[in-house]
Amino acid sequence: MEPDEPALVAAAQGGDRRALDRLLRLHHDRIHGLCRRICGNDADAQDATQEALIAIVRGLPRFDGRAAFGTWSYRIATNACLDELRRRKRRPEPGLPDLERATGRGTAGDGPAVDTTVADQLVLDAALATLPPDFRAAVVLRDLCRLDYAEISETLGIPPGTVRSRIARGRAALARTLSPTPPSSGEPAAPLERPTTPT
């Protein structure tokens, strides 16, 4: 039976350590999965996950329930990931398989851009690691965490239009990376640059 999450949150805010432990266990795997996708490697993901859990515990007294606890925890975890990447001052180095083995799973429109099997997970990780962190976070939150645009806007602290732009551009870049054939025009695709201002 699913736990009563609002009751767990209330109990944890009231100092119930068992409720707090259960709440963190309930969300740990999802938070770690988010961190793994954004950070691109296990070491950084573990660090970001720990930072996120610590921040969740410290911030829990200020959680007011206006957003779902899961959305609020995703926001904290995403910020922890971006902080980790900035702190390391490097791109993730996943050491994953050759992208030529990708099967091309990007899709257009508002549906999930990625629908992978277990065999495709490492290829997808490598493709995600090629995106700028801001684009990667938006795509992961939408297509893997299944947040809606309003939730992503709140999570990342950016306008909904910027969310849509980052997701669209991130998906397009993933589609190019995962494509088994080069662009038909014969011209290399323009590099995807991190925006300096919200778009």
C-alpha cells in the first residue's frame, strides 16, 4: 500500500525521525535516477544525491506543500546536480559505448523523446551527456521524470517558454546524436550552445 505522503511530510516536519527516514527512502531511487541522468556518471550522481538529501532535510521545515513533495525534491536535486557540474568545472566523462550503436529513439512533438530498453540505457546516457547541463535537466525532467511544463518551470525557476525552448532544442540535439545516419544536407549540425539569457 502506498504511504500517505502528506502525513509522512507532516510527521517528519514535526520531528518524527522514522517518518523522515521513510520519506527519504521513498524518494531516494527517483532522486538518484535524476542525478544519474543529469550528472552523467555514478561518482558525480552519488555526490549530488547526497547533497540533495541533505538539502531536503535542511529545507523540510520550510516546505509549505504548495508543490508536491516530489516536485520540490526534484528541484533541490536538479540544483544539486548543476552545482556539482559547476563545481567540477568539467563535462561528465561517462566512458560509455560508441554512439554509432544507438538505435535512434528521439521523437518529435510533446510525447516522450526517449523510450529505451535496458540495452539502450548506456547509449542514452552518453547522448544526454553531450547536452549542456541546462538543456539536459529540462529534457530529463520532462521525458524521464514525466514532469509537466509548469512543474519543470517551477523546478528550474525559469519561464514556461524557456522550458519549451530548452526541451525542443535538447530533443533535437539528442535526435542528431542518436541518429544512425548523418544529416541529409551533408552539412554538420550547428553546435548546441548554452543560452546566456532565457529563450
